[in-house]
Amino acid sequence: MRSLVALMDGLWQLLRLALVTRGRVRGRYWHWRQETAFGTDPARMPSLAQRVAAVIRFGHWVGRMRRL
């Protein structure tokens, strides 16, 4: 992460998305997000650390798009 602000914004937006989807992180929306972001082939899946970083960057992106 480039800064603590970006990290905090990403985490905040992920929390907001979890609330909007009523905590159903295994629901259709989150399943679709995972497939489009990381694919379905387990052999080509990035490491856990890379996935966590990507999810936080996605949360930060969501925050930037909401502020447009």
C-alpha cells in the first residue's frame, strides 16, 4: 500500500460492502468478484498475501469511484 490512508480507506470500503451485502461474503456477488479477479483455476491462483493485497486495493478503488 502506498499509504496508511489508502489502507484504511480500502478496509473501510470493504466493511461498507460487507454491510451492504448483509455479510453474505459467500453470496453471489462475492463469488462473482472472486472469479473475475482471480479466476477459477486453483493452480493459477495467487498467494494468500497477494490476494489480500488485491482485495484491499479493490476496496480503495471502490472508495475512489464513490467519490467521483
